[in-house]
Amino acid sequence: MAITKMKRIQLIALAKDRDELLSSLLHVGCVELREPEGELSGEDNAALLHHDVSGLADARGELTQLQHAIEVLDKYAPRKKPLLSLRPTMKETELLDEAARRAALEKADTINGHARTIGQLNAREARIHADCLSLRPWENCDIPLETKGTAKTEVLLGAVPAATELSALAGALDDAGVAAEAKELSADREQRYLEIIVHKDCRQEALDALRAYGFSFAQLKDLTGTVRENIAALDRELGQISAQRDQEIEAVRRMGSCADELKLGLDRVEQVIATESAKERLLTGGSILYLEGWASVPEIPELEKALAKFDCAYELTEPKEEEYPTVPVELRNGKLVRPMNMVTDMYSLPAYGTVDPNPLMAPFFIVFYGMMMADMGYGLIMMLLSAIVMKKSKPNGATMRYMIPLMGLCGISTFIWGALTGGFFGDLIPQMRGILTGVDPESVPLWALFSPLDDALAVLVGSLVLGVIQIFTGMIVSMYKQIKRGETMAALCNEGAWFLVFILAGAGFAIGKLSWGLIAGLVVLAVTQGYGKKGFGIVTGIFGSLYNGITGYFSDIMSYSRLMALMLAGAVVAQVFNKLGAITGNIVTFFIIAMVGNALNFALNILGCFVHDMRLQCLEFFGRFYEDGGKPFRPLNINTKYVDIEK
């Protein structure tokens, strides 16, 4: 249970076997291809070897096409999905069926064609609505729009600001000696829409008078017939668009049953993308190809068996220490430890060649979480949710496949701690019994080894002791790493010296001679903390180590007091809601108030306990020994979103 060992693979094969070779690597799923480095990828060999050509752009285009078609079906032909459901399973050969992928793409193209038509109709409808809105103010104009007037008169259609008084405008026309008649067709908040009939000989004088009132001509060019006739024609066109759009939407709905086929097609295209991406990392010289990358050691026998079918030459070598920063990292652990990958993935993977923190962290994380929640009822809910989700849907996403089992493990711990503290949705059972029998709830509590409320000091001491144990574990791992690197004296003078200080202080406290234990500890630090330093640096090293060590260890240990704080807070909140419900004296209202309050308390704590637990692991624990910066191992393998592959 550790970081998976990797070997560097370099392979030369015949170019004609490229597709079959990549298909075999996809099946085995243990090789991460990388850009070739070294002499073969240099400029001197550019004429002999060059990057292979791939169809990655076309494959990504197919992926986009399928994704859009699925979105269209979700919009126009949505289907009710069960809350929890198992993904269908199929064989690998079925998933890689080329004909089925092409059929899915054809259906996606048909659906997208309907979607494009619907989009065009919507755009056209929007333009017509805009035209209708622009015509509505002139609807009362009965004169055909192509008619500009008579032999002696001219019709002017235009608008003035809404604040304009029509009588004032008519007076201005009279004062200018213009033979004209102004009629208001309609008005809104911003403008008044006018029809003005003016004698042609007075046209210019009329315009001069009108401009003083902000007159602007109506934009109704290239239209014939009356405004009402034009609006009616536009309404008929809107009806035709609506009918055509309904036909297109119905055509999409009839293809709603293709959703699963499209999703399966999307999974198929994802495998094509993975293969085409791998092709771009190959070097080819016409008749041969070259690849290199990293292979996980546990699957190497299966890899060698797959490569035996090809005329190829390959070499598997151990990575050198200077290559460790580039070696990908894969964590492999048992079922009880594997959920901890969620924590390391959120933080950062360990560097290759270092320690896998998950087996060390798992017991602490699970115990700490349960201690903070500490309620049998909450633990039961977490265990049931985890079991139901795992059975009904078997989550396999990047986060859910770890989060759901982790919730179940933390639920077990929560239930155990709840049994030790006598918590079942707080004090729900004693309060309920008190309402039904009239007995004082506090006189007959549930059995408990200790109470967070009554034994807060003992809980605090226990929290700090657990913190010391975890910190000591981190120190031991740090010493192990240093000794493994040959830095034995450094390990003894750093973590080893502090171990001795804690032992001396503890022994002094046990025999009632704490001052002597502290003095002995200071002597140990004075002797050891100058290691590796010279001259005045010895003095500064001793004092710096004293200050940083004492304050650092003290603050880190005190951080574990949050275990007691969250246990106490959760218990108090639950009991407060239970007592609020009990005040009513009615079992129904009590149960409603208590359950609502406990639901809120549960929702708050399930996240809060996770955050605080993460903090203890990532800061107090990882800070002792953890070396992060690992790159995740991403082999060429079959990854699916909508189906599971039968092994």
C-alpha cells in the first residue's frame, strides 16, 4: 500500500502496427505516453523522425457535435431520471465499435440540423417582433405607406418628444404661415407619433417649424399598403414560423429515445480522442515509430504479454533520482484506505519516491471526524446514505468514488463516538420519553461513557492526547525518511531530540519533578540544536530552535482542541432544538421541531467537521513529513462517463 513504482518505457515498432499497438495499450491501460526527449527528439534527427499525424481535431469536433445534440435533447425532450441508478455495462469490443460511433454521429447531425433550423426561426421571429413593435405606433395611419400625398399635399409621418404640446406645435405651424394639419396617431412615455398633411409649397417652412420641436421622420421605407396590412402580414408570418418551429421541435422530440445512444457515442469518441492524443506523442520515420513514457510496475507482465504480438523492441528502466520530479504518481491502497485519495487529491499528490500519506492518515481522519460529529443518529444516516448510493449507482467519478465510501467510514466512527457519549440526535430519546411519561429527561439519560457537556475538560485532554499521537507519528515518519537518506544524525538531533524532551517532561510530571524534567529537556536541546552549524550560528540555532520548537509544537497541539469544540457545539445545538420541541408538550410538534433542528445541525456539521479534519491533516500532520508536488498518472486507458466496462 504505497506509491506505485514506475518504469520508463522506450519502444520502437513498425509504423503499420501503429493503430493496433495503441489499441493494445488502451486495453492494458498502464502506460502514460509523454513527449520523447533526448537524442531522438533533437534537431539532428528531425529529418529522420518527426511527430506523427493525428485526427485529434476531427475527434474533438465529433465530441462537440455529440455534446450539443445531447444538450438539445435535454432541452426539448427531457426525460425523468431516477435519483440513483446504475450505469449500463458493456464489453470493451462493443464500446470501440466504429459503426456504432458513426451511427451516433449521424443521429447527432440530424438533431443538430433541427436545432440550427430552430435557432434560425427564433432569430427570424425576433426580427419580425422588432418590426411589429416599430409599426405599432403608426397603426392608426389609414394612408397606404407608398402614398406620399396628392398633387397639392404631402403626408409627413414623424415623432416629437412626449412632452410636446400638440396645440403649441399647431400654433407654430400657423405662425409660420404653413397650410398644414397635424394629427396624433398614438403616444407613449417617450414620444408622440404624428401624421401631418402639409401643402407642398409650404413643405420647407413646415419642416423648419417642426424641427424646433424635435420632429424626426418615421423609418418606414420600402413598405407598401397600410400599417395595419403590414402588421397583419407580419402576424401571419409569425404564425408560419411558430408552426414550422413546432414541427422542428416535434422532430427533435421523436428522437428523444436516441439520448442513450448519443451518450454512448460520446464515450466512444472519448476513446478516439485518447488514441489520437497519443498519436501526437509518437515519433515516426515512415516505416517505424518510436514512443516513450511511464509504465506502472504491477501491470508490466500484462503489458509485455500484449507487446509480444508485435514486431517491436522495447526497454523498461528504473527512473533515476534526478527524474523523480517528472515521474507520474499513482496511489494504490486497500478499500479502507483508498477513500483518503480524496484528501490527497484536494491537497496535492506526494512526490514520487516519497511516502504515501494515506495509510498513515486514514485512522486519524476517520477517528477525528467521528469524534467531532459524535452522534449515533447522524452516524446511522451517513452509513445508510453511503450504502444506498454505493449499491444503487456505484459512483465512479473523480470525487464521488472516494467521497461516498469515506462518508460511510466516517459514519461508522460517528456512530461509535455517539454510543460513547450517549448521543442519538442529541438527547432525542430522553426528551421524547419525558413527554410521553412525564419523567424528567435528565434523570434517565442514555448510557454514556462520558458526556461532552459534563466532562468537557476530559474531552479536551483526550483531544490534545490524540493530537500528540498524530504529531508523534508525523515525527517518526520524518525521522525514518532522514535515516533512509543517510541523515541519521540530523534525524536524532531534530525530531529525536524533541522526542526525548517530551519524554523527559512527561516523566518529570509523572513523578512530581516537572521542573527537573524541563531542565533536562533544555540541556538536550542545547546539546543537539547546534548540529550542522558553526561559530555564532550554533548559538542562534539553539535559541531559534527553542523558540520555534516550543511555540510551534504548542500551537500545533492546541489546534486539536477543535475536536472537543466541535463535539461540544454539535451536542449543544442538538439538545437546544430538542428542548425547544419539548416545551410544546406535544409529541408531534416536538418531533417536527427536533427533526428540523437536527437536520440543520447535521448539514452544518457534516461539512464543518470535514473542513476542520482536513485542516488538521494538511497543516499539523502533513507539515511534519509530507513532500507534495506529484503529477497524477494519466495512462492511455478506457475512461467512460455513461457506461461501465466489463472486465
